[in-house]
Amino acid sequence: MASPARTSAEAPEQDRSAGHIAVIGLACRFPGAGNAEAFWRNLVTGTDSITRVAGPEGVAARGLIEDPECFDAGYFGVSPREALIVNPQQRLFLECAVAALEDAGHDPARADAVVGVYGGGSENDHARLLRARRADLPNVSDWEIRVANGADFLCSRVAHKLGLTGPTVAVQAACATSLVAVHLAVRGLLDGECDVALAGGVTVRLPVRVEGTDEVGIQAPDGVLRAFDARAGGLVGGDGVGIVVLKRLADALADGDRVDAVVRGSAVNNDGAGRMGFTAPGVDGQATVIEKAQRAAGVGPDSCTYVETHGTATPLGDPVEVAALTQAFRRGTDRRGFCGIGSVKTNIGHTDAAAGVAGLIKTVLALKHGVLPPSLHFTEPNPAIDFAGSPFRVVTRAEDWAPPGLPRRAGVSSFSVGGTNAHIVLEEAPRLPRPE
């Protein structure tokens, strides 16, 4: 069957390398993985890193990171008193920023590049726990607790400790936070506000604990997150932190930086009133943001052979997401089953503010290694999802990723309660000629 004519929403394939952004480094800590190498190993081997505890009221489950309370205060010149009151999310984000810059081979003290920081965190109870112990902290003021825990200061603390002079933008967009942060970092680079950008997110729940079923009914009762599966019963929470280092592609190539992947385009929007309620997802909003990202990337949907989905395994969320993807892709192709999809949440849980960057890092590593990792716990398609009539199939085992005649290219989605939608189009690093 011939493909339908493209509408104005689908830009033809074109060379827009001047607007491309290189991923030149990354760092992360996720459940079961203290660094990116361990994370990739767990992904490609199909490892479920969620902690589960069975009890009389069912299964409590959460993706936990190792030693979230530990912090190398001396490295950053932080006093024991300050280290005690600074929120663990800010401490982890700071350490991850250093690791990401090291991975990129970028030393801010030796380079004159302007470096920006874009990111966000989740709510936790660290400030409340400190206030409850005021008798043990007689010399700590409420102002100090507020500054040490405020979401506004996540990125500026990194800039202060590392001597970075670019924009510091704290993002709060619920589950979409870290992918929105990446989008804003891309815009900052393209607008010339910075030369290098750190972008990501962090979530650490305090006190650290696994979680049972909730009053809202979105938590999986058996503690297993089964995205797109007929037995999907809800999500499982998780902790984590991830940061990517971004640079204009032309600059990265000129400077001889290692390029792990390329951001070709991105977009952010909101569902507005076009959904069932404030916390519900919307098909049209999600489809529109995917179309806008592909248009910004200058690519057609038939060239994207993988999508890292939001994939929460909720009864409403999964069918809406596949319907939106299908609507977006059908503007440019009528092919079926050619595009793999998956969800990193099946491995580590839903890491809230860090969820988008978790999916992004997974996809960057997949592009780099040329392998699609499996999405876990998928055995029978959700009957509310029309996979047979869609362009999509769930990736259930590790696969070599070598689309004939095309570069490896993928989309990454992150959607939030409140209706914020973000989508990014990634491509494998350019293949440079070998030196003579």
C-alpha cells in the first residue's frame, strides 16, 4: 500500500545539522546500578531491579538506589553541618554532575566554556524530618533548612560548587521534569546562552522505604510493572538520578569530543482541557508533541525505529499513549509493526522527576551499542491496545538494531500528571571517516 501524502506536520528528511545537539557524556545512579555501565548491563540482560517485600496486605515494592544518604562532603568543601541539612536529592545531583562532566572529559576549571545547568527533583520529607529534630539541631535556622532543601536551589548549588556561569534553570513538571529540562537545555544551547549544558533530574523518597498499594489505585498490587501487557495493574515507584552533558554538534565535532548520540529535535506542550480530568492523559496533546518534535528534527515518522515510551502500566495511560503514538505516526506512514517500543520503568520503576532522563539515557546507550534492550514482563498485549493495526511492537528480547538504509533513530517520551508532554528525537552519532 502506498504511503499517504505528507501533511504540513511532517517535514521531509533534511539536513539540519546546524540545529543538532550532541550528547557528549552522561552519568546516572538507578536501582541496581551505581553507574551507566552497570545500568546498561542490567538493561541488555533484562534485569528487574525493583525491591519487593511480601506482607499480609500484599506486596510492597520500589526501585531503590544503594546508599542514597552517602555523600563525599570533603570533595566539595562542605562542612558536616551543611552536609547534614542539604537534601539528599541535591547531594546526589551534585555528585552526578561531576561524574557526567568527567565522562564528557570536560573540566570547568580548565575550560572557558559557559556551562548551564537544567534539572529538577521530586518532593520528599527531608526538611520535615529536620524540623522534627530541631532539639538536636539548635544552631540550624529554618531559613537554612529552606535553602538546603528548596527545589529552586538544585541547579544553582551545582553551579556554585563547580564554578559554572551559564543559566541555572530549576524545572518542576512532575513526571516530565527531566525531559523538559533536556528540551530547555537544547534551546539554551541553540540560542547561544551556554556552550555546554548539564540536564537531568533526581528522585529520592525519604524516609527510604518500599511502598504498598495506594489509595488512588495506580500502584501495581503485586509490585510488578507490566507496561502494555494484559495483566498490567499499575506502576511501581523508584529512586534515581541521571544527567546528560550536551553541546552543539558542530562544536563537539570541531573539539574532538566523543559523541554518544545526537538530539535532532524536541518539543514540549500541555494537554490543556482536552482530557477526562486534570490527572488524566490526553491523546491529542501527546500526538501533537510527538509530531512537533519530529518536525523540529526534520524527519518523518517512518524513519524512527524505536520509541522509549512513558510506559507506566496504568489501565488508562498505556492505551492512551499507544493511541497517541499511532495518531502521530499515521500522519506520515501506514506501515505496521516496524517500530519497537519499550519502557525502562519495567526495570527500575517510575522514578518521577528522573523518569524522562532514565529513558533518555537508556536510549542513548542503545544507540551507542546498536542494541535494543528488552521491555520486561510483557507476555500478552493489553486488549485495549490495537498493536496489530499500529506501527508498534513491544521489544521483548535484546535485538541488534540496524535498520536497513537508515541511521538508528528513536523517540523518547515523558508525560506528566497535569498534562505536560515532552518528546525528543535522537539519532546515532555521525560516522566519521577514519584518519589516514
